[in-house]
Amino acid sequence: MLEDTKLQEAVARVAATLGPEVVRVRYAFGQDWAGAESLFFRVVVSDRASRRGVIGRVSEQVRQAIVSEVRPWEYGLQYYFDFRSDSECKELEDPDWD
């Protein structure tokens, strides 16, 4: 199993390279709909990055960077990404996204 400390370090390294479009990256371990052990990434992007025509590029960049650094398949983990804009997070006040 992937150690949480190792994962935290890897995610922090990647987040530092993603630029101002990415506000923060959080994650949680859990099971997906089929019961497979999984990593669920929650990515908050800037309001500008959440615009149509930009979010596709940003989300793909984030996915590729995190997956290539973390390599969840080496630990038998599925992985999933959810994205929200910064203003959406402020409006929803969901502690899992802070």
C-alpha cells in the first residue's frame, strides 16, 4: 500500500509545478463503485482556469502530472479526479475540499 507520507510529498511536488491555475490538490483513499481500492483526488482550480476552453487543458495537465508522479497502479489503486473552481468551493463550504 502507498504510504500517506510518500503520497503527500509526491502530491506537494506536483502541485508546486502546476502554476497559478491550480489552487490546491487534496486526496482520500477509499473504494470505488466496484469495491476497488482507489485514490480520489480533489483539485481546486482558479476561477479563470475553470472557464470553458481552459478547463480541459488544465484538468488533463493535472491528471498527467499527478499520475506520472504518484503511479497509483503500482500499488494496485484505481484513481479518480474531481475538479471545482475556487469560487465554487467558497460557496459550497465543503470541508473535504479545504
